Amino acid sequence: MIKVLFVCLGNICRSPMAEMMFKDFVKKHGMQNKFHIESCATSYEEEGNGLHYGAIDILNRHNIHIDPHKAHRLQKSDYDKFDYLIGMEESNIYNIMRIIDEDPKHKVYRLLDFSNNPRDITDPWYTGNFVKTYDDLQEGLNAFLTSIISKIND
């Protein structure tokens, strides 16, 4: 079982969108039994809150199943529970490292670093552009899944 944790600042937009989208991706590839997928925040700002309405809207537009969700913060112990801790932007990576202290097993990545165009995924809570966030997530998640499949097949 490959355990993936998507991480952003508040866990109400990007990381839960990535969680739900990746669950949809692996299901479409018939691989849902090979993955455990969750998301969390690097802050307590949105603790206990559900998905942002913009995230709900864009996921619904793409017919992606939305699991019940409450924002929660990354814990140091999550490092041992997951194979991948995937941040959305450099500041997420910085905050992940502040929480977990070190990454000796090289589990921490920025999502779009798997793509051919490495960059941050901007926070739609600030930009309001959930379409751009969805497109960036789709690009990163496709590249991430391709990377995992190639490792499985090696």
C-alpha cells in the first residue's frame, strides 16, 4: 500500500482537492486498492473547517467524488505513517520541514516538481482562481502517478 499525504496551508482548498482528484485518478486506473490517500494543513488556521465552496464547485464540475472532510494539521508522527508528503508550494515544504524536523527517507516533495514545468500551485483562497488550481493539480497528479507507476514497474 502506497500512502500519500497532500499538504497545503489550510487544508480547505489545494490539498483536499489533490486528495479527492488523486483518489479519482487511481480509481480510473484500477489502482485504488494500492493507495491510501489523505490531506492536511501546515497551520491550525482552518482546523475543523470543511472544503472551501470554490473547491466543492470545481470538483463537482468535473464529477469528482467529494469525501467528508475536516481540515486538520500535519503532525510529526505523520512522517512515519506516509510514503509521500506532497506540498503544493515552497512555503508548504518549508513548513512541513519545520513540523517533521528532517526528511532522511526523502518523502517530502512539491507536487509540480514531478511535472515537466516545476513551480508552485498558487492558493485559490487568495487568487479565487479554482480553475487554474484544478489544472495545475491535474498536471502534477498525472506526473506523480506516472512516476509511481514507473517505480512499481521497475
